[in-house]
Amino acid sequence: MIEAYGLTKRYGAKTAVYNLSFQVRPGAVTGFLGPNGSGKSTTMRMILGLDEPTSGQVTVGGYNFRNLPNAPRQVGALLDAKAVHSGRNARNHLLSLAQLSGIPARRVDEVLGVVGLQEVGSKRSKGFSLGMGQRLGIAAALLGDPQVLLFDEPVNGLDPEGILWVRNLMKRLASEGRTVFVSSHLMSEMAQTADHLIVIGRGQMMADTSVDNFIAQNSVGFARVRTPDGEPEQREKLGAALAAAGGQVQPEEDGALRVTGVPLPQISDLAHGADVRLWELSPHQASLEEAYMRMTQGAVDYRSTADQRTGLQTPAGPPAGYGAPGGAPPYGAPGGAGYPPQQPQPQGQPQPQQYAPPQGWQAPPAQAAAPTTTAAPTPEDHR
């Protein structure tokens, strides 16, 4: 189990984490959510003893991580998949970690098989793709067969098959009674993987609850109701009955009704009492992403703005006014107005070549004519 009490971390005048208290229990996948810059990575680094808290404390299995006996056998973590010597191959990288922690060498081949890298174990990690690097980082976390596991963005760079594999791996590890703490920005993936959520914003606790409770507390469910398309009077009759019962009714673009404030059984009874046929009556609940965005909208530090240069670029082409409408040649060009007609050349004789200035040549600027001055007549001129 991971336990934090009043955890605070300051970097000078910047407070990255403030007074966090939580528990990450075994037997469940706990998702760790928050906007960029909210303090998730800093919290994980304090759990692993990489950063010292300014105040408060965090323990793993009742111990400060630095005092944890045989820590690599107790805790496995993936914080940065790029923290690998690029000149080593995958197997030697894991073998060096195993030797430092007293882990048998046969375990290296076992975890390479678990993450699907057994065929590239002799390949240098500098040639790995982002997804392969993530798999190698997960292998390093599993090396000591630990009871506590921390993963920071474990599906980053993985393809759909890899994402499904990580999801099933997390669930399997939790089902074995391990403590699994996962940070991610993929809400759709967290909705399918996590059992519990810890949400922070600007370094402070915002939620510590189950996924279902988090969605219910930060969203409003609704019922979708559809009546026969060719009978708008039935839709109006049902809308009036629902409004009279205290419901809020909003029409949707496809002609259905979005109803809140009235449970589904009552909607069915009201439709029956009003003699209205229903083509659809279905409950709808907000997604984890919608609930998360609603809760954290005030804790986002980095917001995008509209590009002020949008629309300033114009397609390349001749300057405005150049050329005549209808595709006629411009004035002074061959075939255009003001250009003398070309004389037909006898057949068999070479055509004269038109001179073209070299590429990049520009005519020199015209020199202004010197002003003409008339000298004043002198007395000798009158003689």
C-alpha cells in the first residue's frame, strides 16, 4: 500500500504539490489524473524517493522508500521509458538491473517474453520505436516481481494491440493483490482500466473516489426519447407531459428529445398515459472524459488560443490586376494588346530565340534624369 500524509513540495517560490493525503490500496488499479503541470510526476518521484518532500511524508508498505529493504523486489516503476543506455541491447539493459538487485538472470528472459520483446532482445535500444521503449520500461518495472507498481503514461506510443495488452496486464496485476498506480491522460483508457481515481489540480486534491462515483458526481445523466418521425404532434404532446411532471426537455438535431429530471420508468408511464408511441427510450451517462473536463476546467494552466495569423496567407499567383479577364495575355505580352503581330516564318528556317534574363536577374532601378538648368545671361552675351 502507498500512503501519503500532508505531502508538499516546493521549488523556490513554486509550489508543485500542496498537502496531498491519499492511499493507494492493493487489489485495484488506481488512476492518477490531472492536467499538465498539476504535480503528478512530482508526486510519483516523491513516492520513489527521487525528490524529498518539503513537508509531509509518503510511505510504501509502511516504509519510506529509501529505508525499504530490497526496494527493487518490493517496488517497480516506469517513469521515463527513455532512461536507458542507448548503446546496450534490451537484454543487457535488463541484465544489469537484475545483477544490481540480486535478481536471477533467468528472470530477464521471462519479462522479455511477457512484454513481447524476446525477438529483439539483442537489438540496441537506440533503434527502438517509442512503443518498443515503453515495453522495455514495463519489463524493467516487472523485473523484481514487485507487489507495488507505478506507471507514468504506460501506453504512450503503443499501437491498439499494445494498449489492450497493457490494459489487461494492469487488471491482471491488480487481481493478484498487487498495488497498481497508473498516471495517464487517456480518459477513455482509464475508464476501462481503473477501479479508483485520484485527481489533482495545481498540486491539490480534487477527488479521491471510485470511477463510477466520479462520473456521477461530475456529470448529469439524461434520457433520450424518440417518437414516430412522421407524427410531430406526438412529440409535442409528450414534451408537454414531461414538462408538467417537472422534467427539462431539449430537442435534439435528429428530432429526439433529451430529458433530465424524470426517471425512465416515469417517462414510460407518462408516454402511455398520453397515448404516445415511443420508438426509443434509452438512458445516457456522461463519459469519464466529460466528467473530468467539467471538474478540472478551472485547474488548467496551459490553454490554447486562436491563431491570429489564420487566413493571412493567400494562394500564390499573379498580382492583382495583372492580366486581362478571361485568360487574355497582359498588355505588352506576346499576343496581347500593344504588342506588334508576329511575322510568319518560312518553314524549315530556325525560329529566332527570345532573350530571357538569367534566373534571379532584376532590372536595375531607373536613374532619375538630372534637372536641366539654364544659366543666367551674362553681359558678354549681349555684346
